[in-house]
Amino acid sequence: MEDIFANTVNEAITEINNGDAQKGAALLKKCADGGNADAMYYLGYLFYKGNGVPKNYKKALSLFEKASDRGNTKASFILGNMLISGNGCDKSPEKAAEVWEEGAKRGNVQCAYNLAMLCDRGLGVRTDKAKAISLLRFCAENGMEKAKEILDKITVKQDNTENINELISLAEKGDAKALYRLGVHKMRGTKVAKNKTEATNLFIHSAKQNYFLACVALFNRYYIDEELEKIWSCAEYWLARSIELDKARFNIVHPNIVKAVEIFGNAQKENDKEIIAKMLVSCIENGFHGAFVPLGDLQKNENDAYGFYLKGANAGDATAYLRLYDIYSNKESPLFNEAKASVMLEKHEQIAKTVRQFSE
């Protein structure tokens, strides 16, 4: 059913692009009436612009609402704009914030940016500068230049107003926020010498006091920092801590990872191996490297499993190193290699020791 709708929607878009918006609108209406969210969005946009159909904000609004409820984030973006401006409805920044919140959770950069502006100004939501910055970081990481520019200005302003000596003094006393901010400076090399190892240690001391931003910083350090070794098991630890402290806020910055965590949890409750495998592949596609080992465990032969364990080890998964140790130390395996087995066990123990130290 969905495939039929998808083909018809594509046909409708082709007609619109070729100048026959009226025919495109007719095709979209059939799909929208059948419940297709994309058709609802595109038809709503035609009503919004008055292209192929008479301009009608109320009809556009209704279609955008239905499409947004079904997960179409482009509809969420325009719906929020209409709620802010009052096109086809009463102005409601509160409802706009709700709509953009959902769109941001689903990874829509424009929704995230607009929500950041509301959080910064306290329009429709309580003023939340920290959340605004988190949203802007998500936008910047996904290529939005204006978000990068705003973040640069905020960073410069914050760096200029911070007294580094006071910050160091507070950090020495164990203040969680000061430890985190000093870590940020050492990561960037602002006001102090750049030292990412020292920055990591400062983040750890801050995170042990449940300082959310420090937990996120540590996840980023072990997961995406190109200048340091990426270690999935360490990243996974701080991922769990971040989600435990504030899942909604972490979801704003890393929605794909949160989605993968949820899928991974559901996979552990599933019994059908084929379904589990598909769920684990989805986890990997969303950046969750902890799915390589269980996916390898599902394989019927050692060679196939070996490939997944290698990928897990390359991502820094301690369990993957342990699986490779089992293979290399097995004298009956064609991959038997005592030297490699020793290296794998040593690597596993190194990572496991680091993770244990986080909770000490």
C-alpha cells in the first residue's frame, strides 16, 4: 500500500515540476486521503502557496498537522511557522514549540534551530539557554552555517567573560561546572594550553558529580573526536550516563544514537533471529557500534562472525576484542594465532580497566 502511494506521490511531484500543479494536486489528494504523510505535506504546501489549488491556509494547516503527527518533519517545520505567525490559526508559540520539539527529536535541523530560538528568548517555553546551545550544536554538526556563527559568538563571549584564574580555583575545589568549563578550555586551547588528555580527566571529575554536559563531552571525546583514539566501550558508558541524567536533552544533540539505543533494547527482547539481525543492522546504521558483536554472534560460521568482531574492535568495543581473543586462541580455528590472541586480550583488559575507573 505504502509503495503504491510512494510511486503516486513521486508522479505527482513530477507533474508539479513540469508545470501541471493541478494534476499533481489531484494525485496527491488520493494519496493523502489514503493516509500517506508525504502526500499530506506536499498537498498542504500547494494550498499554502496557492499552486494548482486556491490558496487556503486552514486546509494547509490541517494537512500539515496530519502529516506532522505521522512523522513528516518538513510539515512540522512549516506548521510551527504558521503557529508562530498565525496563518490559518491563532498565534501560539507554545504549540509551535511542541511541534518543533517533535521535529527536532526526529532529526530535523530547521525545527531544532527554530526551537533553539524559542528557548533562547523564552517564547512559548521557559528560557533555557543551555538547551538552546545544545540545539544549535546539533544544527552546526549537521552543516547549518548560521548555527555555527551563533555558537562562535556565544563561545567568544563566554570565553571573554570567564576569569580563568577563578575557574582554576573553583575547579581545584571540585566545583563540577568549573571542572567542565576548564576542560572545555583545555580541549580548545583557549586561555590555557591545549591538552586533551587533561581535559578528559577534568570532564571525568565533573561527570562523576553527575554534571550532564561533562558526560556528553566525554561521549563526544570517545565517539567522534578525530584527534584522539575512539573507544566505543568508553563512549557507551558515558552515553548511558547522559541518557540516565537527561535523555530528552541528549536526544536533541544525538537523536540517531538515542534511536539506536531504543532499537537495541527492543532487539534484546526479540526471539526471531532474522528480526534481531535487521534491528542490529539498523543500530549500526544509526551509529551504535555496540551492535557489531551481537550481530557477529548471530552468524552461522566463524568467518562471517569474525568480520563483525573486527569492525567492533576497530570501533573500540572491549567485548569485540574478547571475541577475537576466543577465535585467535582456539587451536582448532583456521584463524588460530597466539600472538594476536595475546594482543586482543591485552586490549580488552586495557579498555575494561578504563571503563571500571569511570565508576570508581
